[in-house]
Amino acid sequence: MNPSNNINNKFSNFILFGGLMDRASREYTANLIYNYYFDEDFDGPSELAESSIAKEHPEWADIINKIFEENSFRDLSVNNDHLSLKITEEALKWLKEVHFEFEGEQEIYEMRKKIENFEESKDSMKNEHWKDLLKDLQKEYPDMSQVWNFYDDKLTEAMKKLRELKEKNKTYKQEEKELSAIKDKIEEDWKELYKRRRIQKFKELNYSKFSIFIDDWNEFYRRLEEFYFNLSSLFGYLGRFWDLSEGVWQNVDWDLFEKYAQILEEEKEIQKLAEILGRYQECEEEYRIELLEKTEIRTEWEIESSGKSEIKGVHFSDDLSSLLPAEVAFLGSPELEIIFSKNFVEKKLLTFEYQNRAKFEKEEKITEESKKLKEDKKGPIIACIDTSGSMHGSPERIAKTLIFSLLKIALREKRRCFLISFSTDIETLELTDLDRSLEKLMRFLTKSFHGGTDPTPAFHKSLEMLESEDYKKADVVMVSDFVMPSPSKDLLNKIEEQKEENKNRFHSLVITSQHNPNMLEFFDNNWVCNSEDIKSIKNLARGVVDSF
């Protein structure tokens, strides 16, 4: 497994300051976990088993393997870079937390400090201090009392023998070596017991911590799975996974989405209404050119200057293999060799020019054109929704449900749908760009309608969108109670020009009977709906069908 610079940069904080194991092992761990969740064919447990972590840090290898066992995330994360990074980030964050909590445990801290203090002072420790150390080890590791007693006896015996030899002024190098060997063995056994105690305590801590971590992960997975399920069931569509770093998916109120989905099930006339708001593009005829080709093959000869079958003449070049004898003569004199070198650099050596005749077959294609009328397709929709205070209540519910229905249609049929909400100002939303607009859509569905009513900015924005390539064939529908002043004459002229030039149509959906009739004169179709009467909505849907 080759470390990735992208992974190393993403998790540089963990790699540099994670604390656990060593830097190289932390870097390896980050890449290991990411690759396991991103690459379906990557065998994380086998890679880990062959790594230095398994040999030098078995306690951490054990806990990383436990993470791999919780592999339900792979169903969602394979080939999903962002989700794999998110899962890796959460795993590394937890490993780091475990490390610092473990090292902060009082018992572990005291044992570690005792080892560190010993390392600093062992070279200057007197023999008597070693006996004091054995007494401490008897208390700390009572199960090893027989071993400590053995070392104590050996230490006492070696110290006595050494003292006697010194008193008799005899050599005692061998005895010092034996004494040093006993001390080394005490240190070795102590550190091995410390390592085992750490691993034991580490496992005890991790079993309790890991269950909490897995509970959090399972909740994380549940929400991700719910996110996928709700989007696919409500919209029948999933593009790429939404950017987890934005946190949008975490704040989605799926009960709200399901509320509007339920309304659509109960009031299918609103769904029908949304279905026909986009028109078929039937303006100018567009053709697709189909080409029929007939091929003829002819034999021709072609001159190739790179060939050397015959001499064509003489020319200047730097081709040493084609030099004229006169040029070669320059190399016989040191003075003339300079001139030769200059001519070579400037490509001014006299050389033979060759050519070659090659036979080849040439294909000549005769093309015939045929025209085929392109199939019409459903056009985009621009929906202007009145969010003023007069729309509060049932009109607001119908307006929001209609938008939700338009969203489903736009995603299912890959049609563009542009939402303009207005009161005294406007907000816009590209419904077909859901991965960037989900949060805005949620705000629209949850906001209360309030404020005054000024449709002018919404009309101007609609005209601007109709000038764009994506929406030039769109229908515009305005959903409102139309308790508002009429547009200015200048604005009405612009709307009429747009309708005449590009054949766009403007429709009104009037959700009240108390509307301003002058406001509706310039619309191509006006549909009046009593928001309190479901029969009114059914009749409205039939009328829209007849209009289209």
C-alpha cells in the first residue's frame, strides 16, 4: 500500500500530533483505513497483519481490526472519496481520543513515569537502590513475587561476593559482569510486565470505549442510510453523495419531506398540475443530420523526402550521413574544422538530398446527407411563488406542495426547474441542482409566509432567466393570491415582447377568489383555485389539461 499525499495532507494533524504509536505508524493507519473504505478490493485486515503495527503495536492492531469488523459503511463508501475521508476522520479522531485518555489514566501514568525516572537514573544507581526497586516491584506486580525473590537472592549473593573480593584486593571483573547481567534481567522483565499491563489496561478501557464509539458509528450509519433511502424513495433519484463537510444532510427534516409526499398522495390533482406546467418545445423545427457514406479506394504514388532510394539534388542541412566529400575535407585541417563546426550548427553543410516514391491506397468517401426532425422534449419550468403574509394558511400549503411536486418531476425527468420566491424581495433556487440547493429548499419548506407583495422583481428575474440558454424555452407560472398591484406598462411591454419573440407562455395559478382581476390580463392562462375546496383543485387540474 502506497501512502497518498492527499490523505497525508488531510490528516496531517493526526499524523504529526496523534500521540499513539509513532509517526510512520500513524501515517500508515490513516492510509490503511481510508483505502479499506474506499477500495472494494482492498483487504485491510490482511494488510494490517503483515505490517509493522501488528508486530510492534499489537494492542493498536487489535483495535483497528475491530474498526474493520464494523464494515457496514462500505456499502455506501466504496468509490466515494468524500464519505471515505469522513469515516477515516471519525476513526482517527476516536483513536487519538483513546490514546490520550489511556495515557492520562492514573495507574498508567504512574507506571510510565516510574519507567521514565528509572531510565534517567539507572546508570548512577547504587546496588542498594536495586534492592529497593525490587521491593517496589513486589508491591506493583505481586503475582511475580517468586521472580523478584529470586532476583533479590541473586543480587544479594553477587553483592556479597563482590564486596569480599574488594576487601581482599582481588580482581572482580567477572563478578561485576554477573551483577550487571542480573540488573539487565530485572529491567527486561520489569519492562515486559509493564508492556503486558499496559496492553491489558488498554483492552479494558477500549472494550468500554469501543462500545460507545460503535454506538455513535451505528447512529452515523443509520442517518446516512436514512438519507439515501429518503432521497431515493421521495425523488427516485440519487446523483453523487452530498458534500458531508457542509453538514446539510445532518439537518434535513425528513418528516417534513414525507409530510409533503403524503399530501401529494392524497391530493394527486396537485401532482397532475405540476406535471403539465412544463410545455413541449414545439417552436422552430430542429433537425439532426444523418450522414450516409460511400467509400472508393484508389492507388496513388507519393514522394517521401525521408527515403534514400534516389538522389534528388544537393541542399544545406546538418545530416552528417549525407555529407558531400568537399565538406568532409574541412575535417582534415584544424583551422578549417572550425568552419565545419559553424556550418553544422547553422545547418549549412552541403549534403545530398534524397527522395523515395511510395505506393499507397487512398480512400475517397462520398457523403450523402439526410435530415431527421428531432423529437420534442419537455421544457423547463420557472415557478414564481408568492410568499407574502396574505398567502398564510391553506394557500401556503398548496404552494409548498406544488413546489415539492415540481422538484420530484424535475429530478425524475431531468428537466430544469427554477424557483423564485417573492414578497417584497426575491430568493432564487435551482431545484435541479439539489446537491447545492437542498439547504435552501429546506428553508423554503419550513419558512412562514409573511411581508408585503411586490411581483416586479420576480418578473424581472423570470425575463432574465428566459434569456439564458437553459431556460429560453421555459414556461413561467406564478402562484399567488394576486392581492397585489398590476405591473408597470414598461414591464408588461417586456413580457409581451418575450412571448412574441420566443413563444414563451406565462400562466397564473390563483389561490383565492379575492384577487386583482387587472393583474391577470397579460397571462396566457389563468387558473383560479379555492384553497379550501379539493374539488376546486380537481377542476383546476382538468382545466389546465384542456389548456395544454
